[in-house]
Amino acid sequence: MHSLYRTINEILDTGRLGVPVFVRCIIQVAPGSEHMGNVLARVLTMASSWLKSSPLEVYAQSNDRLRQITVTIKYTDGQTSIVSVSASGAAHRIDLMLLGNKGALYHDGDALSPGFDINAEPIPVPDWLLDALERSLHAGEPAAIEEVTDFE
């Protein structure tokens, strides 16, 4: 299976969407999944790469009772990404919306291949992102990115 990351990069490279400005991604993993944080970090990294901008601020909120983490990232060029991961349902599901200044891209989770593994996506998760997520979750407020990194 072609990776979600590469497929969206190929679509963005065509220029049909224009400049990407917003990503919203909702991921469901099976209850009891120990890798919920890994999935969140990997999808946030992919979203930052698609937006081709440096993150300024990370705001993570968690609802332990529902086993859900939602993260909003603001970027230097005005873009925003919102990624939410929850432990619900029997199988992985990913709903994605990517808005550009000329068009939009949508991915419905029901169309996802049963053998899809988000942890197999070919993009490394930067340590500074993990640090910012941890700081924001612990403090309950946005965490400024101390190390600016480009995703171009």
C-alpha cells in the first residue's frame, strides 16, 4: 500500500490545492492501544510537513476518561493544524481534511485499508515536537516551540 504521507505529498506537488493553510485529522485507534502517543506525534509531523511551515506553538489537551488527545499547532506563516487521537472503535480510522488557498483534499476513514499501519509512515518524529507535546499536556497551556524547524 502506498503511504498516506507520500500520496498527499504527490497531490500537493501537483499544485491543485495551492498553498496548504489548514489540516484537520481525526484518528481512532483500538482501545488499549499503547501507541496512541506515537500515532499522534507521527500525524502531527506529517501535517507540519504538508504545511511546509515552522511551528510556533503547540497546545495539547487530554481527556483521560475518554482516552483522547487533541493538539492544535500554530505555524509561522499563519497556518493551523488540529489533530485528535482517541482510543475508540475496533479498528484504525483516519479522517483527514487539508485546505489550500485553491482547493481542498478529504480522506474518509471508511476507505482506509484494513492492513494500514500509521506507525509505518516514512517520516521521523522530531524530539522537539515530543518535548513540546509533553510540556503542553503537563502545563495545560500552549507550549512555545524553542527550536524552530522547517518542514520543507
